[in-house]
Amino acid sequence: MRQVNIVPPEAMQLIDETAVGPKAASLVRLNRIGLAVPDAFCITGTAYREHLEQNNLTASIKSTLEKISKSKPGAKKSLLSEIQQAIVEAPLSEQIRLQIKNQYRKLDANFVAVRSSGTAEDLPHHSFAGQYDTYLGIAEFEDCIEAVKKCWASLWTLRAYEYREKNGFDHLKINMAVIVQSLITADTSGVIFTADPLTGDRCSIVIEACFGLGEALVSGKVKPDRFTVGKNNLKIHYYTISEKKIECVLDSKGSVKERSVPNERASVCCLDKKQVKQLAKHARKVETELGCPQNIEWAICNNKIYFLQSRPITALPPEKSWKDRQIWCNNLAKEVMPDVVTPVTSSLIEAMLDDFIDPIFRMLCMDRGDHPIYGLVAGRIYFNANIWGSVFRDLPGTKGLDFMKSTGSHKGLQEVLERLRTASDEDLPNLKFNRLRFFLKIPLIIIGALRNTPGKGRRILAKVAAINEEWSQLDAASLTTEEIAMHCQEIMTPSRELLGQILYLLSILLALPILDMVCTKWLPEGNTNTGKLLAGLGDMDDAVAGLDIWRLAAAVNARAEVKDLIISNNDWCTIESKLSQTDAGKQFLKNWDKFMDRHGHRCRAELELYNKRWFETPDYILKLVRSYITQIEKIDPLQSHAARAQQRRELEQQCRQQLRNPIKRFIFNQALVRSQQGSIFRENVKSEVIKLLTTMRRMLIELGKRLNEKGVLKNQDDIFFLRLEEIAPVVEGKADFDIRQVISNRRAEYDKNSSITPPDVVFGKFDLENFVPDTWDEHAQVLNGLGVSQGVATGKARVILRADTQEMLLAGEILVAPFTDPGWTPYFVPAAAVVMDQGGIISHGSIVAREYGIPAVVNVSCGTKIIKTGQTLQVNGNSGVVRILQ
């Protein structure tokens, strides 16, 4: 194609990209695929080159470049300004001027935009985006000529010069074309990225929009509305509506000016759903045509979409792998599995978790396929958040739920929710949700939930208690080694059946938010009643455990001869021997044994089979009894618990009297009973599971002892470093691996992981080498969290990081812990309030705090790092606020 100075609209299809630059060429291709592009003509790079030659500027520029190469850095800008000024001041040849004038008149536009189109723009590894000038609102021909020359001159700005210098471009060989385009007086305008420029996600389209011309957005003077759309299905995954206080518009002379947006309009979305999808659909088409991710400028005028320009996104972050896109959280796992898990426990969880989780997916008419529910991070259990993000994206009626309220000040959880809301389809698993089947199933789900009565829960617990009783009668020492190995597998059957009751548990716990809603809307004191209606229920196994330790302490305190022995510095073995010599001592031992029979299976991190139970660590319980004895005169938790139970019963009656409408009273009664019994069932069913696992632990200990005696295992507790499916082959001598070497390697990995403290939330793969711990404000005086047990309490803080340490909580102190599980319950007994870094409305600590009637706030994030033992705290369980008073 012969070189020309001007390419008119009718010849744009024959355009030579080397002469006009990729920006102009892209407009032609957009028009070719049927998209609306404003009429335009192009002034080629040849015209720019002729302008230089006819005005003897080429030699002058070359001379100036030589001066720049020898000058000080501070002189560059001044020398380049001379080049710019010379280009603008030099007269345009009459031939070129006449050609531009003819095409300008043919456009017949009220206003035009004059845009630079560098011929080296947006090469595969280089982007000149934003380095050259654009002029809007040109209304007169002379102004158009001036703008064209200024576009040429923008080739010689300092940043354009330095970019070329840095990337090895020959300054004298770079040309500048110019596009003169009819200006769309936009009602709304913005940009589209066909890949997320921040994350590199190629499966999402990001649309930013503002009122008026795009100048307000490009200049950063207004924060745009932002939409994330799935590229495949054009679903709007996430959007934020900003307060757009100004808009850029043209005045009568074509000048761009800023105009205030009325308050009532500023926060209104500037695109409707249909427009968002149209823009995304067109952008997808543009990317396909141009062959790579695009940054597209667009405008809407009178409901018609125009595309102003499109350029490649040349600096996208690398596309993330599947592993890099996964989000892992241990918030739900920490309550029962806070530490590194041993291989035997890990294999147990693998075997049982499907029975625990998959019934939920079947009920929701979803199929999770082989997408993982959990994974290991530094040897610890972390749940996969992506799968639950997919559940709540697909499930009808969940989009309006504000989960952010439950995160408190936990930055990790907040970021999880933010990322899941903006996640692309590729990030979230396809659960093959059958929407029609789900809607047809809703009546059955409701009927099933109504049939899940508290009575059914009691029958479930009674059945499992009977099974536990049978298993507890087994004497592992009397069994053969092969029988023990067989029973380790058999005991998993009732455990899996019990975990399969998750749907019952979920349905009965759903009554809690209903009760909270009823109290909030129908009762004078609002939701402050909710916690009080769940206090002093009794029969909650782990809550009773704390009170039973207090009963042991009270019994000791009443008999001087027993008390003297208990508070001595002797260990339990020595004390037990001496207690058996007196009648009072024998009575205490009966009480002690009764306690261990009911609660001895508990411990910190009780789902881990490797951990010793309370019945195996009597000195730990002895320590708690001694601590309680010193506080007998200060508090009486038994009397307080009884008083809370009486207050609860009175409040129940008062609420019923206030609800005169029989239908409302019926709903209240149903929600109340189910919430109360649901809390009890949640704790007691977990207790029964732990009893079964404790029986398994007894068998494993006996098995480890025998294999050690036979020389198969180096140490007795090596048994915990075998997986369950490996035990039978090891016992039978059929293992196809080096047993001692494998166990040695696993122990080394266990010890290494135990020395690591990974964050609560991990995005992608955990990289220990580049891991940067969260920061926190050490001087913070107000900590926000989630209130889970109502009330306000003030007291001295005691920060305790592990439930099995020597540190004890004193009466009236406020327990500050990273999380709590049943092993922490004894610390709740003397506590005035509880503050936790992590937790939820139905987590163990929340339920026990409500049972004891003490204020509790969870998800305070770095509370254990900010709060110091001895500081005075005010814990407001109503608002979820913790204040450090001094």
C-alpha cells in the first residue's frame, strides 16, 4: 500500500497498521465485527515525518538528542521541551492542512476527540499506554490542527523519552499517527479489562464506569462503579457502587469541565444489569477478534454503546494455577484440630469427613465431585473455602446475606469473603447444582427439618451412648493383636454413622437465628434476650465438666484431711495412695473416678488420637482442683449456674406472656426449645464421638506396645505415625514399605511442622520462606469482634495460649484465648468474660459462654497479641466490642 498522509473513514478498512499504529487499527477491527465505533479519520505517521522534514526539524531533533546524551539528568526535560515547542510552532504544509480540513468537514461532528496513536504502541512486551496525549471537545478546525501537532509533540515528553531509552527504541525511527474521532457526549463511560489487571485472572471481565466522560475516571478524580463478570457465562459475580461526586461534561464551547453530581444520584449505579452484560459480551468478542486480553474504552450515549479505543493489556500478572487460586481456612478446624495432625488422625479424618459433609451437598442437590473439602497446611487441617463460596453463589436466597458481620476484625476472614465475592468461575468448583430439583425438594427439606425434633436427638444420643458402653467394656489387653487391628477399623463404623447425623444437627441449630430474629422483632428487649434464654440449660456434657471439677474442689475444701493432701506438692500417684487409707479419702476417690468416667475422655485438641486424655493426665485435673480451692470464698459457680437457670425459666415465661398472639407464641416456643436442645445436642454428640475415639486410642496404645515388644516399632507411640489402612499390613507382616524409615520421616516432618505457625488463612500454596505474618496495632484500645454471648463485664485480662499449660485463670478475670475447645471449659468456670481471636456463633466457646451466662466476643483477630495479662478490659457481648481501659 502506498504511503499516504490521511486515511479517510471509507478507506479505514485498507489501513496500514505500520502507518497508523495499532490503536487506529483496532478501531477498524472493532467496526469490522459489528461494534459501534465513532466516525473517524486517521493522520498517518507519514504526515508526522513530512512535518519534520519540511520544517528542518529532523536534524534539529538529532542534534538535541546528542546534547541530551551528554547533559546532566536535570537538563533533559528542558531540552525535550524545545523539541515539543518546535513541532507545535512549525507551520503545517498546505497540502496536509487541506487534506485534514476536508476530512474534518466530512465528519460533521459538533465536537471531536484528537487521540495520539503511536506506531510502536503496545508491542508484545512493551506498552506506551497513557504516555501520549489526547484532546477532547475540539469544536473548531484550527483547534483541531493545534491538537494534532500537540499529539505529535507528546512523542517527546520526558516519560516517553525515558521509556524508549530504557527499552532500547531508536528515538528517530518512532512515528506518531493521530486519530480524529467524533466525540461521543457520553451519559456514562468507562473502561473494560477482559482480564483482571490486578490478579491476572483471565476468566473474569472487569468493568469500571462513571457518569459523563471518562476523563473523570482516567484522571482518578472519581472512584468508579466496578463490576466483575464471568467471561464464560456473563454472570455478574461481584459489584461495588461508589459515591461519584463529580462528572466530566462538555460546555457549549467544547471544553471539558467538572460538574457536581447531586447527592441523591451520586450513589446510584450508573449501569443497569443489561448494560453490564452487553458490555461484557462485546468485550469478549473484542478479545477474540484481537487475540489477547484488552483494555477497552467505551461510552454510552442515548442508550447506545460506543467503543472508543482498545489496546492490549501488556503487563498482566502470570496466570495462577489451580493450587494458587484456592483459599484455605482453619477457623472451623481449630476448635478440634488446632495442631499438627498425626498420620493416624489424618487418615481417620479422610475416612469420616465424606460422611460428615456429603449429606449436605446431597440435600442441596449439589455434587462436589472430587473437589477437596480440606487440605494440610504445615501439617494442620485447613478447610477449602472455594467450595463453600460456590455453594453460596449457587444457592438461591443467599446472595443478600452479609457474612462480613460475623468476621469481627479478623482481616483474614474479611479477605476470604472479599475474594470469594469477586472469584471467577474457574476459581470456584462446578457443583452441578440442579436448581429445579432443589426447588422441588424444598417441601421435603422443610418436612424433614420439622421432623428433626429434640426427641429424635435424645434418641440418637441414647443409641450412641449404648454403643459406647459396649465398646468401653472391651479389654484391649485380652484381645489378640489381629483382633485389636480389626477393632480399630470396626470402631469407625459407629463414628461415621454418628457424623452422618449432620443434617439433624444443622436443622436443629437453624432454630438459633430464628429465635434471635423472633426476640429482636417481637420482644421489647430485643436480641439481648437470646443469650439469656440459652443460659443454665444443664445436661451439656462439656459445660458440666467444668462445674464437676468445681464440685470436686468444694468436696475437698469441706474435709480438712483431704484438703491437706490435695494442696500438697505431691503428684496424683502419691496423693491417690494416701487418700485410699481414709474413709474421707476413699469417698473423694469415688467422686474422682465418677468424674473420670464421665469426662475423662476430654482434652485439648481432642480429635487428635495422639493427645493424652484427662484420665491419662490426672495431675492436670489435680492442678485445676487446687486452683479452684483457692477461689472457693470468692465465687460460687454452682449457685450462679442455678440462679441463671432460674432467671432463664422466668424469662421464658415472661416472653410467652408478652407474645399474646398464639401463632407468634407457638413460633417462639418451637424456636426456643429447638435452640436450647440444639446447643445441648451439638456439644453432647461431639462428646460421644470423642468417647469412641478414646476407645480407639486405648486400642492403638495397646497395639503400639505389642509391636514395640516384637521389635516392629522402635517406640510404642510410633503407632500414631502409621495411617489406619497401614496398620493391618504392619500387624500381619505384609507392609510393602520400610516401617521404621517411614515413621522416622513422618516424625521429622511432624516436628518440623510443629515449629511453624502458619496464618489462619492461606491463599494458594503456603510459602514458608516468603511468609509475612500479619501486623497489628499494639496500641489499639478498642477491638471489634462478634458478640456471641450477651452481657457486659469488666475485669483484669489473663492471656492464655494453651489449655494444657500451668497458667490458671483467677476468679473475676477475663479469659483471652486464641480459640477454645472442650479442653478449655474449666477456664470458663471462674471467668468474668471470654475474648477469643477466632470463633463463631455456634462454636464451642460461644455455646459454653451462653450456658454459663458470661459475656463473650470472638473473631477479635489479634486479641491475644494486643491484650496483655493484667490490663483492665471491658467486654461487651451485646455489641461485640472489647475495650482496653488501662
